[in-house]
Amino acid sequence: MILDTVIAIVAEQFGMDTDELSEDTVLSEIGADDLDIADLVLSLEDAFDMDVTIDEANALRTVGDLADLAENAVSAE
């Protein structure tokens, strides 16, 4: 569920089909730069009512990393 939501967010931001993405998709390989990742973080914060630290954002490399971050935030509630 969370992974599907994260994939949908990434797909929308990058104009991709969700079938083109998986948890192993490397953000930089789909053209994500630091600003794009910041935008993704903001979208995650809104979607999952969570806060992401700068250190957490800097560690994001894959779609799976985004999903894990969201999963951990949801689990912590």
C-alpha cells in the first residue's frame, strides 16, 4: 500500500507510468536532482502526515528508500 502510493507520487512528479517504477528504481537514474528529491519529500510529508529531517532526505537514493521512510513514519504513530 505505502509502496504503491510512493510509486504513484514519483510517477506523477516525473511524468512516468507506475509500471516503469519499482522499489529498486534509483532516483538519479530517472533524472531526480536534489530539488526533485526535496519536492518528493514534501509530497511524502503531505501524503503521510510526516516530517522528514534533512539527514533523512539526504540519504534517499531509491523509490524503496522513500517507501521505507514513509513506512517508518506511519509505524511510529
